[in-house]
Amino acid sequence: MDAQTLAAANADVLESELLWFNAIVQQRIKENQDSTTEKEIPEPPDLDSEVSIFANFVKHYQMSTEERLVVLLALLPYIRPQCLDVFFTIDAKLNRGNTEFGGLQGKMHGGFLPTGETAMFLIAGNNFFSRFEFQQMFERDHYFARHNLVKLEVAPVGEPALSGALTISDELVDYLTRGELRKPDFSRDFPAKLISTEMEWTDLVLTPGTRDQIQELMIWMKHEKTLMHDWGLSKRLRPGYKALFYGPPGTGKTLTATLLGKKLDRDVYRIALSAVVSKYIGETEKNLDRIFATAENMECILFFDEADSLFGKRTNVSDAHDRYANQEVSYLLQRIEEFPGAVVLASNFSNNIDDAFMRRFQGVAYFPLPGAEERLAIWQGVLTGHSAEDIDWDIEQVANRFELSGGSIMNVIRYAALMAIDKDRDAVDYTDVINGIRRELQKEGKTL
């Protein structure tokens, strides 16, 4: 089935779902007005023979009638908001809205925004037992929360939990309406940036030992589903893969993570720690929870650069600040352990990472400064577009003489190439290369 046909089939299925939803609304409102005994909600449309995005989604999760209704209720403000206008009905006796309908008014959205109370009204009416039974759909261990599908936002302090907004993830809205997931943009709710490179896996220069350590992560990402499901190990093994990349700056930690994603067709998101870490108690945990929740179904790689500031060692408690800092690390330990995807932490030193995290890493890769052989490969790889006649200096001699990281070599080439362009030359000059190397060594407090 082509994309256009699938989209048309999906629209037809959603139309039938809306007819079912409207029938439920009319039934509940009539029961509420007449004080009649609540009936069971009508059976939903049969989707067994349907081939559409929404039908496949319902069948994948083997949704109950009530779960399906909650998903549809959360989706309506995005696809047919006028279906909820009926809940704006004024109670003639009280001259205000009906409390049992719940609902919120958005800041810019003019329609009715459902809450947990709205969901319970449709599912259970005034049946106490049903209300209590189905509230479990909004708990953390339900797949709605675990898979970041639908959730009940936290209500203001002192107000009933069901008065919280019923929300659906942007990614799920995209999937149920367009059949594809939208890549999240950098925002307050998702302070992470999609990183990419034009380089290929074959361009990556690593020591043999580091390459072997990276291979395990690559194998897990290729065969994760086979391992967990076909081999039946999901009950015994914790989900996801957590790896630590450590070594001096400029040795290829970020590039390796980016190329891993490119090779295995997974997006790589670098977490902006400045937007995550907060001086206010509890805010860092909230920021991270939003990141993990958004990324949970994306099959991406989360990359934490300079991870020491988040995953550093816990300290002896001498004041309230130390206690909350330790609680923060403990929360991170739990959250990262539950995350089912790939997480890569990068640090200059492995001993800066809390021991509890170290024990939970499935892979640890050391990125040392490149040796002479690796440095030569980097120099040659960057200068591959120049012929031997263009370069009248000995690349191998430079690679052997100067112990530079890959990042520093790239900075030297950038400097020397800009000087060549400015002087209208076709190739980098040895003098400019040496000047570039001198600049890099000065950064480290060294001299040529």
C-alpha cells in the first residue's frame, strides 16, 4: 500500500472513531442530565481487518476499549477540536460549566482541553468502582507513561489529580496523523540538538583497541531486538545500552557517536547541559525526565558531552546542598537505567564518573591521543584532495614529530588552508602548517 492510500485509509478509520466517540459523549451527557443508570460505553469499531496507521497502533498495544477512548480524547484537540465543544455546555442551575466534564481553557487554543476528569466522565460516568479501576491508566507503570504516549499532567498543589491536563506526545500525534515521527526541535522541553556529519565510518581514525570497544556497542544496536525478544532475554536483562567514552579532548568521542548513528541509521542528539542543569532543587531532574520521555520511542542515541557535571561522583554530605546534589545523582542513576535506548556519556577522565554509573555501563571505550600511525592517517585523510606535487613537505615527518590530537590536527589544517586561500595558493604551505601547530601547542601551554 503506497503512502497516499495508507493516509486515506487512516483518515477513514479516524472518521469512524470520531463517530464512536460522539456516540459515547451523547450517551454520557444524556445519562448525566436524566440521572439514569449508566450503561456500558458502546463497542468501538472493529479494526481487525483494517490496515491503517491508527488501526495498527491499536492492535500493536492490544488496547482495551477504555484505553482506546483515552487516546482518542487526547488526540481530538489536534484533529477535530470542535468535537469537544459540547463540554462547554452551561449548567442552567449553577450558571457555570459542569464540574463532571473537567476540562481546561488554553492560553491560545480556543477549544476545550480535556483533563483526567473528562476521561473518567466518558469511561465511568458516576460509577465509583469504574473510576477507581481505570485511573491506573495514568500511573507510571502503565504503557501510556512508559512509552510516552499519553499522560496526565501534574495538577496544581492542593487540587485533585484528575484535574491535570490529559496530554498526548507530539511524536505520537505526528505518527497517528502522518505515519512518521517528527524529529523534535531544540526547545525548553527537549534541550538536545540533532548532530550530524558529512564524514563516513571509513573516515574515522581510531586505535585498534578503541575500535574493538566500539564494536560491541554497534553489535548491540544492530541486534538489540533479536537479543531481547527472539532470545527471550527481556525478562532478565535491563533495557538499553549505556556506554562511556573517555579520553583527552579532540580524540574523536563526539565524532564516533555521530558516525555510529549515521552508520546504523539512528539520530544522535547531544544534550545541552547548560539548559539541563539548574540551581533550583528538582529542576534538573524534571529537565532530564522530559528528555528521556521524548527520546524513549525514537530509537536514537543520547549523547551527554562533558558528562562529569551531571554524572560526577557523589560527595560526603556536609550541608543541604550536598544532600540534594547526591539525590540528583541517585535519580539520574535510576532514570538512565530504565531508559530502553542507547546512551553515550563522554568525559575527559573516567574517574570523574560516579562509581555507581561505572558499574552499570555495558561498554567503556578509551580514546587515547593518536599514535604516529593514526596521526598520519588523519593528516592524509584531510589532505587527500591534494596531489604529491601540490604538497612539497613531508606529511609523514610532521605526523611523527608532533603529538597532536585529531581535533588539533583539524584546527591546524583549517588555519593553514585559510592562509593558503588568502594568499591565492592551491595547497597548504609548510610554514603555515608549522604556525598552525604552534598555535595549537600554545593552547596547551607548550612551545614548539
